[in-house]
Amino acid sequence: MSFYRKEILVLLVLGCAFGTLAAGPSPYTITDLGGLSGSPSANVSGINNLGQVVGTSANHAFLWENGTMTDLGTLGGSLSVANAINDRGQVVGESTTASGEKHAFLWDHGVMKDLGTPGETSSAQCINGHGDIVGAISGKNLRGGAVLWKNDRRQSLGDLGPSGSGSTAIAINDNGEVVGVSSGLASNSGGVVRAVIWQHGVIHDIGTLGGLHSTANAINIGRQVVGWAEIADQSTLAFLFDNSVMHDLGMLPGGVIEPGSGSQAASVNESGQVVGLSLDSKGESRAVIWENGQITDLNDGIPAAAGVVLTRARGINNLGQIVVEQQNHTDNSTRSFLLTPRSLDTQKHN
């Protein structure tokens, strides 16, 4: 399998151990999120600290909460996608309009607001606790550019250059620090796509793990950034960028490495727990968690009776709840699930 390509930096590489789970009850309970309009298929994109989950099913954005999936509607067109949710329950994403354009939206307690501009294509990728939103815009004869919506105003975040080379903002923390990806030029290498961080209005290339390209997918309040980066053979590895150093998070034991594939980190919570995916020894994608210097296959943490194979993890909240997917490559369908630490479930029922 291949990943959507982007970028990051290199300095210190840490060896990554493989975590094994002790015998006994599985550490997670698993909840099937279902789908809209009777469909069993859904793609999940994020979870907040209240356990509210967002994603897309039957071509519409949804909000799932306490067993109920709500259709968030559209901006007048037929399609919508939810990308993120904050602890206020505000959801961002993109939707087609009645005229067929794709515009970024903010959904706030039942009302979907169009953040776009006629004649442009836009998307909203993330929203922080203050309601600041990041994403990207593009127009006719114009490459995409990262943007920030703040206090009802939109501002460009810029790129690595030359000016207009293209960028996308993917995540923002409550400090207003933004991460994402930007095209640019590297000496003796031509064009590259790199993981970047915007701080105080300045963009910084955070490098790779020895290859050309990388992508930053998430950032927490402690400025820990996660994503994926190429190594010299063009395969990809998940990384944690912390204190100006990019750490290789590694793969499952015996994991197959091939150009464009390997492992990828999708989300990090405030405790530094990281989730994503890794290829296993058969070259198959598995949902994983990295914590305490170890990588663990999340399939080993759910009841065997669940009868599912979790192929990637998309998000983790500060309570340790994880949203994951099972992708069926035979019919290209996807089912989504919520994993809840059994210790958390026990607290709720006491």
C-alpha cells in the first residue's frame, strides 16, 4: 500500500521495542460506530475529549455521540466531509455547495456555516479549543495555500517558497501553533514536499528521516508533532518531532518496508501517546499505538470475539480513547470503531 506523500526532519533515531499485552481481559472495549442511511460503512477522522467522533458516511459528514450518529448535512450540494471536532462540539470540514464548488465549513450545534469564497475551493482540516480553524484554499490557476480562520477573518500562512509553491495546514493546537505540509525546493534535489510548523507567523521546515518528503499530521499542547517521513530508500516511517529533534517511531516487528510504505503517525494526545498504522510482516496494514517507547498492535488489545482486523488508527483523545478503521480492500469499504480503555469504562460504571 502507499501513503499520501508529504514531509519532516532528521537528527536522532531511537530504537523502538515491541509491546506485548499481558494475559487476561483485553485492555480495550470496542464499539462499532455504524453508518448513515443504514450503511455499515464509515470513515472516521477525529475524536474530542468528550468521546464525540466525527467522520464521513454515505457521502455526508457525521457526528457520533453515545451510540447515535447524526447527519450534519451539506452546504447545499450532495457531499460533505467532517475532518475534526473540538471540545465545544464544533466540527470543521468541507462540503459541496448548490453550485458544485467545494467550500470549507464550520458546523456549530446544528448550524453549518460556509467559510468559503465563491470561485475558490477550500477545506477546513482542524479546529482548536478557541475556535481557530486551519486548512487550505485554491483557485483557478492558483496552487493551494494554507490558511487560518480566526475571529471571522481569514489569513494566509504562506509556504516554503518560491512564493505560491503550495501548502496545507493540517492541525493546530491551543497555543495557535500550526503544522502541515508545504512544497518547496531543496538544494540538489529539486522540488520536495515537507512537514512544516508555523509559529508566530513564521514557517519552519522540520525535515525528513533521510529521504526527500515528509508530512506533519498533528501537534499537541506540548509542541510534540507527529506524522511520517521518508528514509533514504523512499519508504516511510512514523515520526515524533520533539524539542527540535525528529525521532523515528519504528514499525511492527518484521514489518515490510517498501517505497511509499512503512508506518505513519496520525494523532498524538497531551500525554504523548501516538496512534497510526504500521505494515506487519505480511505487508498488511495494522492499527498501532506508540507509548513508553514501544509499539503495540491494537488488534492485540481488543476481544478476539470482535472478529475484526483494525487496519489504521485515526485519532486519540486525552482519555486514551482511540478511533480506528477496518479497511476492506476487496470492496473498498471501511468500518469505523471506538476503542475505550477498559479502565475508563469501569470508572464510568462505578
